Amino acid sequence: MSLANTLNTNEVKNAAGTEVEFSRLSTTERATEYAQITELPNAPHRLKISHQESGSGYNLRRRSVVRLDKTVTGVSLQPRVVSAYLVLDAPVGDLAATTEMTNVVAEVLSFCASLGASTTILYDCTGNGAAALISGGL
């Protein structure tokens, strides 16, 4: 799968469900970085995707990361970075299909973006997992 150079058709939304647009800054063989199109120079807002493989044969593992970093001004008036990321660490050398990788990613996403029986994506971070992350709760 290859991502577009500009993410501007609702690929990324904020807590209000409003689209946040990003443009690709750089790409290497195993990583890419996007910048928010309207970011201020002193407040970068970046989306990064990277992959790293280790081992070989049946022991081949891939660690893939999707990460968002946003620089904001703290109450101290100092710049502070808020980060959130999703990591998939999978034994790709010993899997015949992507089924179980798909299942665990879906489970993490649903836990963070929904409540029990809901089928609605909760961009406001009131889903069980997102609420626990933000509040520090268990």
C-alpha cells in the first residue's frame, strides 16, 4: 500500500471529528513523514510511519509504527510535545497470512475508539481505551 502525498480527504481527524490535513515531507525506504499543512514553524505537527525488520526466516519480525507528534504551548509558555503512537510487532516470517495482525490492530482500535456495544467511532476519545490513556486510569 502506498499513501498519497497529501492526506486531505478525511484520513486524519481530530477529537471534534474535523479533518486535519497533512502533506508528505520525506520518504526513505522504510519510513515517511508528513507535516500538518497549516502548522506554524514553531509548533510542528507531524505524522510518521516507519518499519523495522529483524531476524530472518521463521524468526523474521517486523515492528511497524504510526506516530503523531504535536508541539503545543504549555501553561509555562514553553513548547511541549504530545505524542501518540500505535506499534505492531509481528512475527512476519512465521505467519501464513495477515489475519492475526489485522485482528490485533482492529481490537486495539475498537478498544480505543468505542464503548462496549457501540458501533460508532468516538473521535472525542471517550472510548474505553482512549479514556484510560488520557486519564491515566485502569
